[in-house]
Amino acid sequence: MDDGVLSIVWLAVFIAGAVVLIFLVGFIIIPAAIAGGGVLYYLNNHYWPKMKEEEKQDRTRALYQQALSCVQTKTDLRRRLQQAGITDDTLLWVASQLYDMEGLTPPDEPPVVANTIEAARYRDKLSKYIESAQPNHYREFSNEVVDILANEQATGEGIFHSKSLRTPEDIEDLIIRFYDTEDCFKELRRRLDRNYNEQKGILPTKYKGDNCQWDYLKDTPLLKMEYVERRVSLTNRTRHTHILGASGSGKSVLIEYIISRDLTGDEDNCVVLIDSQVQLIPKLADVRLNTDDVTFVNPSWNLALNLFDVGYQEMKNAGIEGERLINTTVDLLGFVLEGMMGTELSDQQKTVFQYAIQLVISIPGGNIFTFFDILAKDGHLKYGAQIKEFDENTQAFFINDFGSKEYKISRDAIRRRLQSMLRNPTFRRLFSATENKIDMYEELQDRRLILIDTNMPMLGRDASAFFGRLFIALIVQASHRRFDNRDKTFKPVYLFVDEAHEYFDAKISEILEQARKSNIGLTVAHQSISQAKEILDPLMVNTATKMVSTGYKKDAQRMAESMRTSAEAILSLPQYSFGMTARGLPFTQIRAVPDPLSNLPKRYEKYELQEVTEARYGVTSEAERSETDTEVEIDPAPEETATPEAAADLPEGSPAPKGNGAKPPPPEDPPGAPGLGDVEPI
């Protein structure tokens, strides 16, 4: 076959093949491709995504259900904390934040579309939540939270809810507690580590900055715990309490609150209040206590009071021990009487006081008018029978010195000051009795509440102070008897003295020490440093508990020195709050509950307490009272102070009296003091 034919054949074959190919492509392959593409498009864009979505939905739902099965809600944690006694709102908030930080917050509802990046993150979050919320992990977390926060809960029987800024030591201790477990608090520790590194690895206890709380606790829930809250009590009560509260600070409310807790507590104690402001005492007198449990010394009532009726003869008969008691009693009466002078005594005045007091207490029925009489010109001469019972040195002083010109100025100054007080008819009535019917030793053991109303509006400043000092002296004298009978059990006595500067002087150190030894605790209060300059240093040294609220910078600076704090901390206290320190307790903020006596039952009969008190302690006959309503002039100085007759009446060997031997005129009795002229003269 020639080449032309062959070419035609091949061309025909090619054309036929092309036709077949076109047919195949056009009618089979292309439709098939189109159909296959459609199928692939459907699979890729509809079927497979739907399958994946359903798969992801199934996985998401499975994870979500698994997460729900692990859920321990905040309510569960809160219930657990409350069962452990953790009820403070701040601590409950901190626990809630730690719960969230630990990844324990229950998951949200699953997203509508499960096959997205957000859905993938949601599933990752669910996985982490399931890991965190495993029963073992949650149990460890909740146990740790309870253990840590239980130490922060203000618990106990303390009478105050206190709030104090956390110290660097407290901060370090708090932080360390969250490092005791490896599996919990990872995010919290990460933030704490960052704060620590920002301080260049310096521990809180070595911190030298100004805001330790912020620098170490910022960006964590623990910053809410920058203050420590706790219940605190008045401990070491017999080591005494010092309160400085400026006017308007709530000092009276604080004292009222402490007393109310003492009266309503389970302890068998005796509360004594000495107050001159006529505010708190009437409220306490109105509280319905059994009249056998209450003593109310009201200056407007009929009471038998005699500061010189001290049981002299019994003490004298007690030998050496009695001599000690006599000396102590003379010192205490000196404390009472010296206070009326209003200024520091000279040595001569102190000497006159000591000897005159010793003479008066030795005279049966001797009282304030006897003391006044002895200070007059030759007033001591009529009491020869008592003077002869003294030792030779004491006799010699009365014979040679007491009435001399050298001591006249001192005697007259004392007598003049006493006379100014005797002008007050209430004062004369109160101290005209020849006996003292209030035995403070027995009172402190038998009563629950003793009220000493030193009513300044009624008595005046001087007589009010004298009245208060008298009962302080009686309490201290009772404390000596308690100490001497140490084999007997005595209940604690809590003595509250408001406006203490009116009653105390530098001898307060001795009083505080003696009271402490006999289970008597003083709470001494005043308004400012300037009021109490004479007693401030002893109060700072001899009180274990101190409370302060003042807006005066100098007062705050002075108190801060002994309270281990700064003046700024005191000055920044909220109104009606006090800063308090005690042994073992750092400076902390406390606040009393207002009007604490309002909920206590009230006394039914208004005059019941007065009737019982006057029947128990009142003057029952005129023979028990020696009173004067006449002012007595200061006598001129005597030319001589003792007589030969006086010397003759003294024991053999006594020193001879001074003087020219002329007999002075007979001394006059103090007006209205019957019976004093009948004693044997020298």
C-alpha cells in the first residue's frame, strides 16, 4: 500500500479516535467528572464537615458532661468553710477568688458550633477543668483553703473584734502557707513569685519599704487580707490597763462596754467603778442586780464614813505585823489627805501629816474634825492618853516639835486647806461619822458591783478628789489584807477609775504593784497627757494593756513610744475606735459596742438600792456623828507649845518639852465635836 493510502488510513483512524475520545470526554468523562466534582464538593463542604461537627459535638458534650460530673460549686466550698467556723466576709471572698484562680469555676454551656478554634479552646478548658476538679485535687485544695483561712478567722471568746495592719512577719507567714503543697495554688504562686522577684528576692521580714502589704500581695486575692482580724480579750487584767481617750473619743462607752462584759460573763468577779461625771454610774445602778450584790456609795445618801476608823487597836495588838499595817495605813491616809493640798508637800508638811494621822487613828471615834482640831493651836495637848502609848520618838515629837513655831506654818497651811473643804456641807455630813461602816475587805469579796460616785457637780473638784482617794486607799488597804491572807482564795477585782488624774499622784506605782499582788486589776483612764503628767510614766511602765484614741499629735507620739507603733497609726484611727496593745498582742484597732447596758434588765424599784444601802451603811444615831457647821479660824502662833504639866504626865525618861514653862490656855474643842474635851489632857 502506497504511502498516500496509508496516510489516509491513519488519518481516518485518528479522526475516529478523536471522535470516540470526544464522545467519551463529552458524554462520559466530563459528566462523570462533573458528577464526581459535585460529589467531592458535597463531601468536602457538607457531609464531611457535618460529620466532623457531629464528632466534635459528641466530644464536646462528652467532655462537658464529664466536667459537670466533677463540679464542686462555690456554694459547696462556702458551706465547707462555714462548717469549719470561717464566716468572715473577707475570708469568704478570698476563698472564692482562690477557687476561680485554681480553675474550678464550672464551665459555661458548650458553644453552638463545635468545630471552631474557639470550640477547640473550650474543649481544652474543659480538659483542664476536669483535671483540676478531680475529687482528689478538689479535696486537697479545699482542705488547704480551710486550714489556711481558719487561722485568719476572728475566733475565740475575746470581747473585742480587732483589726490591725498585717506586719511583715504576718505577711511572710501567710505567703509561706501557700507553698506547702505542690499541686494547688499554682497561679497564685506564680503571681507571688513575680512580686517577690520585683523586690529582688528580699523576704518581707527584711523589707525596708513603706508598703509591704502592697508590694508582696498585689494582683492576688491575698491583698484583701492586708489587715488581720481577730477576737481579742483583756488579758493580764491584774497587770492593769491604761486608757487615754480624748474628749469625744468614746472613752466612756469603752469603759461601759468592758464593765458590761465583766458583769454578764461567767467569771465570779467584783467590779468597782470610781467616777465623778454622773453619767455611767446611774446607768449601772439601774441594772437589775440583786441588792446583796451591789454597793452604791452615793454622796447624797446618809452614810457612815470615817477614813480614820481603821481598826487601830486590832493592828496594835498584832505585834510586829501590826506595826507594818499601821505604817501602811498611815501612808495610805497620807495619800488621801495630801491630795487635798493641791501641790507638792514640803518635808515639814509631810511630817505633820504623818504624825497627826497616827494620833487621830489612835483616838476612839477620831474623825476629820479630830484631825482638824489637832492641827489647831495646842490641839494635840488634850490627847495625852493616846500620845503616852506611842514610842519615845513619837512622844518626843509631839512634846517638842508638833506645836512649835517651826511647824506652825505647815500646820496652819494644812488646816486652812482642810477648812476650805469643811465649808462644803455635803463634805461635812459625809465625814462626820465616828465610825466607818464600809469594810472594803469584805465588800470586795461579797459584792459583784461597787459604785463610788465622786459626783463633782455636787461635791466640787477638791471634795470629789478627796472622796475618790479615800476609797482608793480603802481598796489598797484591803489589798494588803488579801495579800496577808494568801492561803484564802479571793475573787478577782476590776477597779475602773475614770479621770484618774483627779485621784492619783506619783504613788500610783506602789498602788499598782500592791493591787497586782492581791488579784486586783486597775483600769485607769484619762483624756490627755497634760492632765496626767505626774502619773504618766508610772502608768506607761506598770500597765500591761494600753488603749488610745486621740487627735492630738503630742499625745499620740507619747503613747506610740510605749505601744510599739507610730503616731500616724494612732492619729489615723477611725472615730470611736481605739488602738490597743497588750503583752503578746501587736497594735490593733478595736471598737466597743455602743450602749451595751441597754439590753440588760432594769431595776424595778427606783429607791430600792438607796434604802438597802442606807440601812447597811448609814448613821443610825446622832452619837455616831460628830459634825460642825461653823467655820473655824486659824489660831495665831503659840508662844510655847508644851507645859511642865504635860511633861509630868509622860513616861519617865521622855525628852523634856520646849518652852518657858508657862501653861497655855486650855484648848477649844472643834465646834460640834462632842466628847473630845473629855479625854485626858497632857
